[in-house]
Amino acid sequence: MSIPAGKLPLPELLAMKRRGDKIVMVTAYDAPGARFAEDAGIDVILVGDTAAMVVLGHGGTTPVTVDEMLFLTRTVSRQVHRPIVVGDLPFGSYETSDEDAVRTAVRFVKEGGADIVKLEGAGPMVSRARAIVEAGIPVMGHVGLTPQSATMLGGFKTQGRTAEAAQRIVDGAKELEAAGCCSLVLEAVPSPVAARVTRELSLPTIGIGAGADCDGQVLVYHDLLGLSEGHLPRFVKRYANLSAEIRDALTAYAAEVRSGAFPERQHTYAMPEEEQAAFESVSSGDGGEHDQRG
Ligand code: KIV
């Protein structure tokens, strides 16, 4: 695999952890979002399966298909130069066997242009991660709250709140590191659990609802920009309120079209005066002799 000039090299994430430089990751699903993220100096763009919810309007992440995710991943990866692009393997595309996992991961690299793929869970998924790494594709793990298995986890709930559950998360994280994962998302776990994983593992951890001790942070694009509506998890910080701005703009546009205030002269095209005069002096020439339809 050749690395395009300007692309943030993957080992740099590890170097950032060692230097104590925070890694910034955000999700993106389309060309403008990808360009905005690159312009803002984001290090890693995750084309997350949250697309199912924030782009496609499903109630959870499980319905999104491989083809839908590939379409979005390709759209993002062809827009950006420096950020590392992570393709999120959707539910049902890797759990069934190591072979299926490798086959799907290869598609995300070949067809989606992803630099890394992400999968959820430890336990049996450790073998999937190892198989993908052995196929030469970098893998980002994801433990704690894993939305694809939210039903099994009893809903979208904080994970690792008992000492035993916390230890299971630490053990799973260590197994994923041993399998060759290059980084790890920690979602909705108490900060002491994330701090321990971050301290005890050499790979960089990226937190979402996992406290300030992680090596980096990730938020969903629509959540941080105020494009998501309804209940938001406690870990979301809104940096803008774009829903309100978009609604206001569309309402103003509708009102101006209805009142005739839009379009104005500067939004319309003119023709040379003599051409217009010639055009207006001739009748349309149909003479009313066309066939009557309808
Ligand atoms: O799909 C996604 O957006 C994610 C993040 C929440 C980490 O997995």
C-alpha cells in the first residue's frame, strides 16, 4: 500500500501518544464535512456507522449496509489529504468469520479508500482483528459501549461501572492490542477505567465519554455541530447550533420566494438589449396549431 504525500503516517499516532500530544478524531460522512475537518486540522476522520442514525435516519447503527458505508467512506477519502481515514465495518459484515472480516476490510481499503478499519468488541472479535491485521490492514478496536451490540448490553448505557466489568474492559483492550490493533476507541466508560487502559496499553486510546485521560477524543460531527436533534448523551459538547441556523435560513428562503423578494436583479441573467428586442418582436411562431394534449 503506498502512502500519498501529505498523509499523516499511522506511526505518528503512536508518537503523539508518547509525546502527550492529543489526537483529534471526528466523524464525517460527506465531502463538505470531510473538507471542513481537514481544514480544521483534524488528525483522524472516522466514517462511522453512526451514519445509519445521523445521515440515513435509522434509530440505531445496525441497519446500515456495507455498500452504504463504502459509498460514504469513498466520498470522504477522496476529499482529504492529511487526515487518516477510518472505515467503520458495519454490523453483520465481520462477526461471522475471520474470512468474512478480512473480505469486508479489504473492500473498505480497495473500494472505500480507508487507511484503517474499525470493528466493535473484544472476545471473539479479537480473532477477527488479528486476521485483518495479518492481511496487512490496520485495525482500530472499539470497546466499552459498542452500539452494534447495544441490545445485548441492555441499551445505550455506560459500561464498566463495577470492578469486575471494568476489569473485563481492560482485559479485552489488552487482547485487542496483542492482536495487533493500532488504536482503540473507548466509549462510555468511567474515566478511571479509560485512564487505566490508556496507561497500561502502548497503543493510543481515543475516548468518547471516557474522560480526559485518553490519548485522543472523538465526537460525532452532527452532535458537536448541533445538527442532531433529540436526546444527546452526556458526553457530547455542542460547539455550534447549526440546526437553528439552517432552519432560519430555509424559512427565510421560503418566505422570500413566496413574497417575490427572491430572486432580485443580481440573481438573474440579462441578454444584450438588441437581442432582447429582436426576441420580443417575434412571436413564438406556434400559431396555436400544435396538437392538443391533455
Ligand atoms: O460510528 C461512530 O460514529 C463511532 C463513534 C461514536 C466512535 O463508532
